[in-house]
Amino acid sequence: MIRRLRFLLFLPLCTVLLWASKTQFDPLPEPVSNNAVALLKAGRSELLFSLMGIGVKKSWDSITNSGYALDTSSGDWTPLNPVPGTGRIAAVAVGVRDRVFLFGGYVVDAQGNETTVPDVNVMELKSGRWFRGADIPVPVDDAVAGVYRERYIYLIGGWSKNDSVRNVQVYNIESDKWQQATPIPGTPVFGHAGGLVGDTMVYVDGASRNPAGDKPKYIPVDECWSGRIDRDNPLKIAWTRLPSHPGSAHYRIAAGGSEKDEKIYFSGGTDNPYNYNGIGYDGRPAEPSPETFAFDLHDSKWKMINAGTPGPTSDHRGLLVTSDNLVILGGMEKGQIVTARVQVLSKKPVR
């Protein structure tokens, strides 16, 4: 893996151009859902990462700490060194400065007890080794992550111990320290989706505790928010309520942003919040939504890309936006089937 990663830094441009329009990749080495995903550029190539998650049994003992990287210039998957510690789900990851940063998530024991962890694991691209970063002050899982100025990583909301939180926690890559930013003003949520492009973060929906009781215990939230980061103070965020997005999904949508496109993309997810087995808190199976849409930061409008995306999936912790396409790694298909499929979607609207 180390040799391959070093080689990627020197890939010739002709090889990259040969694969630039590639719209199909081999499946993941093993089916996985609720996996953290990240993208890094290595020279002129792009590396896609899938980290941890849950396997086909959808049980505590199918949660893994395995990781894989896909080289888009060759289409090959390569195993990574396992993430240190016990496997977990609902973590989030970002790629920045030739490193992959992996945050939080939760572990499940044989009795079904779930524990949110404060772990920050960092993998160096050149060596492939993991090292530990400073713990998250308020441990979270099912959060949204984004990178600002290639220095600050924001964790927005998520579940912590006994309930969802409004915290926006900011990790400084250079100092390995955390600070708290302006919290989200709406309903505290987990399982929401979003991204950060330029100085603007957008997140949508998620789930929250049912104020009417435990039937069901958690319900979907229909809220969309935009946060503008103050250029002089990265801890100050001006939040604005957005109109509802197109489509019906609210929970564990795949989402990711593109500086080049000035858009944040969303695909799949479900309208029925559930735990890790794909069965809703209301007892009904959670089925994936076929809508793919985007928030255009240039004109501040929602735009439908494909209302009938083929083979939709749910149970995501992110969507990877490459130079040409949208890529979804794994997830849960119709019938709560955990898949190894790598789905490549077009950014262009289907008419």
C-alpha cells in the first residue's frame, strides 16, 4: 500500500486523462454500509476511501475496522492498515493535506449496547500509518463534516451519548486542538447530511427524539440550514433557514460538496429513520429514496438532478465528488441489503 501511494504521486498525466471519464468501478472488496468515506488528490489522480462500517449480517459482530482505497486512475482497490481499535459505524471522514481524518462513530457490543466514541484517527497518505489526534470534546456519531481553508474541520451536530446535540466543533489541523463554534439554531439532529464549500456549510434534515413519546422513539426532521463562516473568525457562523429540499428522504442521505462546481450534492437516503439494521424505529423497513439533487451556492437554489436515480441506496456517511462524477461507496439497497456496489452518478440534470 505504501509503495502504491508513493507511486500515485508521480502518475503521468496521460494515464489520468485516460481514466478521467471512467463511469464504472469494480465493487468494494466486501459489502459495507454506514461506512465513512473520503477523497484525496494524489498528484493528478484521485483516491477514494471507504473506512469501517457494517457488513451483510447487519449485526454487532459484522461491524468492521477495515479500510480500502480506490485509485481512480487504475480502478484498483487496495486494503489499508485497519483503523486502530474496535470497528465502528456512523463515523465521518475527510481528506485534506495528504491525510485522511476519521471522527467519532459508535461501537456496539454483544448485548446491543451502543457507545459513542471521541476518537480521532489520522492516516498519512505516504506511509499508510494511522496515528491518534486529540479527542472530540463532545463525542459524536452520525454527524456532518466539512473542511475550511484546508486547516479547520467542522463537525456539525450528531448524536452524543443520550441525545442529539447542537454543537459545531472545530478541529485545527495545525495545532491538533478543538474549539466550539456557533451552534446550529434548529432542531438538534443526527443522521443529517451536508457539506462545506468555500465559506458556506449546508446541512439537511436528519432525525430527532420524538417529543410525543416513544412510538416511534425518533422521527424525521424536515429542516434545511445554511451557515456562513466569518472570514475573520472561523468560530463565528451566521445561520440561515433554507426552504425544504426536493425529494422525500430525510435520513442518512449521501452528501458531499464541490468547490469547482459551487454545489453540494445529495443522493438516496430514506424517509424512515432506523437503527443499524435498516428497520425503522416505527417497525417498518426503511427503503431508499431515488432522488439526487443539489444546492447551488451560486444562486442559492435547490436543483433536482435525477428524480429516478437507478439502484438507490441509503445508510450513508458521505458522497464523493470527483472531477467528473458523483460516487457512492456501498450502502443499503432496497430490502435492506448491504451492497459492495460503487455507484457512479452524473452531475448533469436528467431531463
